[in-house]
Amino acid sequence: MGKKGRSKAWIWIVVALCLAVLLVGGYFYLKERPIPWKPPPEHPSEEEKEKPPSPTPPAHETQTPAAPAVSQTTSAQSSPGGQPSALAPESKLDYCQQLESDVAEFFRYLDTRDYIRHLNLGKPALEYFKTVVKKLSEHAPVPAGEGVDPRLLTRNTYHFYRALGRKDLRLLREILQNETDTMEINLDIFFRWAMAGDRCPDSLGLRPSFDVLYKYAGFLLNTIGGRGYLLRRSPRLRLVLTYYCLLIVHEADKRGKNNYGIDPFPFLRLLREEISHYPDLEFQSEYLQTLERIEAYYLQRR
């Protein structure tokens, strides 16, 4: 064989050896390569079908409820500002006792606060507030007629300064400034307690009459002097106080005791609009639902 033939033979031998090496290497590579991960089937196996699902805790067990200001029992009975549902005699008694206990507990709590001690009231907070309520009841404002009698506008503008003393005003101011965190719950408790005069006894000797409540609600809602007082408060306090004033005037309407003819309807939509844009209110949804029901009440009668 010539030199040319031998060189071609060596080329084919080299090519054959390379192919052999590739085939053997590919075999061992595929043999040792890990099996790729596959997603589990969409349908469970028979074993998984027979296995009971793990229990899911109810929603109320997965959330930690916020601690109320005084007691959670009263606030849980209905939405803020609402009236309790029809109660059996023993339930009614429990409801009244709980309201009174919550109010008394609030005043005992005030006695422990440093800002109250610094005022040197000279008596427990509950006893001191009895004198404050008495002064306010004896000098209740006129909730209408400022346009007819200009002197009434002046009296309403300075009403609280005329009815109460300096220490009384400072006490109220300190409470409003220092108890803002629990303000909504406390106002709800006091509203229920104040409006329960025809169902619950006043063992504390503190509850004002419904007529006095109506006059102050109308004063804050319907007069320039009263509105001016609310506008000087924080937006949160102003909205909640306006809400409860509307509830009181609405209740007077239903009882036929709206003696000054105050129309709450014009205030309803405006207040509902303001509250809907103030998400910091703890009971925002309850306020809005109640205002919608009251608005529907008056729309049906127009």
C-alpha cells in the first residue's frame, strides 16, 4: 500500500476512536444524571383523598382582639349608638348592671390618673362629676332661635364658660386630651347609659334627664355657638360627638319630644360623607350604617 493509502487509513481509525469515546461518555453521563423534578399531579391520589383535611381555625381565633377601654360586654351587644335588642327580664337586668359597672369603673380609673390627681378635686371623680352634671342641667342651653334673638348667640358662644367653673373646664379638657385612644368606646358606653333612663335605674345618681340631653345635642348640632365649640376640637372627636348628637335628636323626633323642631336630616348626608373619608375611626362602618338607616327613615316621611 502506498504512503497515501496509509495516511487515509489512520484518519478513519482516529475518527472511529473519537466516536467510540463520545458514545461511551454519553452513556455514563446519562446514567449518572439526576432525574429532573416534576410537579405533583393536579388530582390527589387515593391515599390523599382518604386523608382528612387539617382543621382551619376560625377567623376570630387567628386575630387578637383589641382591649376595650372599660368592658367589652356592653359594646358587643350592638353597634355604637344602637339600642339593645329585646331582652328577657334577667338579660335586661344584666345589661343595666353592666352599663352602670362600666361607668363606675371609668371614674375609678380616672382616680388613678396623675393628671386627675394634679387637679386636686377634693373628692373622687364620680362625686365631682355629679356637681358638673348638676351645673350643666341647671343651665341648659337654648338649642334654637339664634337668628331671632342675637343675645342668644352670645350666650351660646360662651355657654360652657358661664355654666361651669375654671376647674370644671380644665377637668373636661384634660380628659379629652389624655383619653383619646379609648374615646370612641367610652363615648359609646356613656351614650348607652345616658339613653337607658327609661329602662335602667340611676343607682349612681349621675344620669341627666333626656330633656337635658336633647338640649345639649341640639345646641352642639344646631347653633353657631355649639358648632363653634365642636370645630375647635380634633376632627375625630368632632365627628363622633356630632354623630351622637344626631342620634339624640333623632330619638327625640321619634318620641315626639323634639320641642324646638330641629331637623336632623340636613346634617345626615354631610356627616356620612365626612365619616366615610376618615378611616381612623374605630367604628367607622357602624357609624355609616346607622346614619344610612336614619336617612332612610326621614326619606320615607318626606
